[in-house]
Amino acid sequence: MIAGTRDAMFRSTSSALERVPNDARRRAWRLLEDVTRRIPRAALTAPIGGRLPLLRPEVSRERLGRAIGAKRALLTGATSGIGLETAYAIARAQGRVILVARGEDRLIEVASQIRALGGWADIVAANLADADEADAVARTVLDRHGGIDVLINNAGHSIRRPLARSYDRDHDFERTMALNYFGALRLILGFLPGMRDRGDGHIVNISTLGVEIGPEPRFSAYLASKAALDAFSASAAPETVHDGVSWTTVYMPLVRTPMIAPTSVYQHVPMLTPREASQLVLEALVYRSRYVSTPIGRIGAVLYRISPATIESLFNLGFRLVPDESEAEYAERERVRERKAAGDRHDGRRRQPVG
């Protein structure tokens, strides 16, 4: 009875939506922007660790130092955004950070900055979407350092594209899985045996709010890749808990980065800064909880599990109200991505692991 009423209401809403003129949809979108701007900042930034809704204060340098000490932490995607802020925080806490990213020049620059601050850093340049290069990272680090104590899988590639524009782009799904799932998986498989042998280790996977909550239109390729890593970790964790290996999945909200700048629909959506986002990673390092999320993520997850069909209907309504990117915006975002990739390829022509 309830399901039938809900479906009838949704059909009625969908029918009415088809008759709404474009200017009215734009007004609705501006109203949605105004509402999202009023979301309390703490709902996005306050970390919630473990399975209990315990809000914790910002992680201090001293507390992080006690947790990470002189441990060896390998961090992917380490030269910008969340990865860069996390690298600086680990270095300031006297941790030993091994930086992994595609661009060697930028890696050298970041490592030099860390050393100038009195920190310790090593670098390995690699494209983790390439299976051979990902395997080579593990071999190189094992040869140099004998293993690592903490693995932070932060590197990722996101694609925002509706299904209607994806029918002939199966390569989008393949390249997203190559980095977000298989790249991270190869590092885990490379370092996990040493962690188990030593009886201690911590694997931190940076996931997304969309995996925790459920439906998120236009991100099918990205969410599928992150959900695969989430499912692998959930299966592997019970096998290794007796070996002292902890697993943490961080469900990250939207973070403001240069890559999403050409996407106009994000201009007024509340997002974390890279520094705010890095606090969720530091929360993971200190408390080693199985999951780290935010209040808005946990609330959304509960609502989705109570009534998934209703939440999907609401997301569908938002999908139809919120305008898609124009072809010009798509083209600009692709140009930004291609310029970054071209710079990385230029670095890669002379790429060698550098200490």
C-alpha cells in the first residue's frame, strides 16, 4: 500500500516535471543551491569514527605524532589536494612519508618542502593505472625500506557523466577501475604480506560519500570503482584482523579541487577544502576505525537503508531538476584533464624512482 502510494506520487511528480519550463527549472536549481548553502559546516566536516556517532575534535599534531611516530606511510596522489595536505601533516608529526604520484618534478618539489620543514620523505613516480608501474612501486619500496606500516590509497580518478552520454564510452569505466580499484589493489597485495608477518599494519582507502549513501546520478563509473575497493576491504578485513592489520574506509564528501572547477553546477554546492578533507584521513590514522564518515553521510546511509526506493526517487527528481553540463563545459573539463595528463606524461619520459 505504501509502495503503491509512493510510486503513484512519483509518477505524478514526474509527469508534472515534464511540463515545467526551463526557466522554472533554473529557479528551482537556484533554490536548491540556497538550501545547500545553509547546511551546517559541521555536518560536512565533523568526522565520525567507527560505528558509533562519536564526534571527535580536530586531530592535533601531537596526537597524530603519538599514533604514527616514525612509521613508514606510503601515500598515493601525494602532490595535490587531500594527498598533499595529508603528507604535510604526517611529516609535521615526525612520520616518514613515501610520496607516490605521476609527476616526478612535482614529487621532488613536495619532498624538498617536507625536508625543509624537518620532515622525512622519499618519492616514487608512477602511474598507478598501469599494472606494471603499480607492481614496480611495491617492489621499489620493499627494496628500499623493507616494507611500510601504513598504506593510504588516495589517488583517484572521477568521471561525472550521465548514462545517456556513456553508452559508447566503456573505456571510461575501464580507466576508472584501472586506477581506483586495480591500482589500489595491487599496492595492497604487494604490502599486505609484510604487514601480516610483522603483526601490524594499517590500510586506509579513500572512498566517497556516494558509496556510503547509495544513489548518486552521473557518477556510475566512479562509484562502481570505489564500491569494488570497499567490497574487497570488507571481505579481506576479517581474514587479517588476527594479524594486527587494520582497515579503514574514509567516505569523503565533495572536495573543492581544480579538476572540478569547469563544472558550473558545483560552484555553490558546499564542499570541503583539501585541508578539511585531510582531517578525515588523520582521524583514520589516529583511531584506526573501520569507517570514517561525516554526520551527513551517516544520516543519508540510514535513510537509504530504511527506504531505498524513496531516496532513489528523490535523487531522480534532483537529477532531472539539476541541469547537466553543456557540451562546452564537458569539453573544458576534458581539456583540463588532458593538460594535466600531458604534463604527467612529459615527466614520465624520464621517470625513475628518486630518493
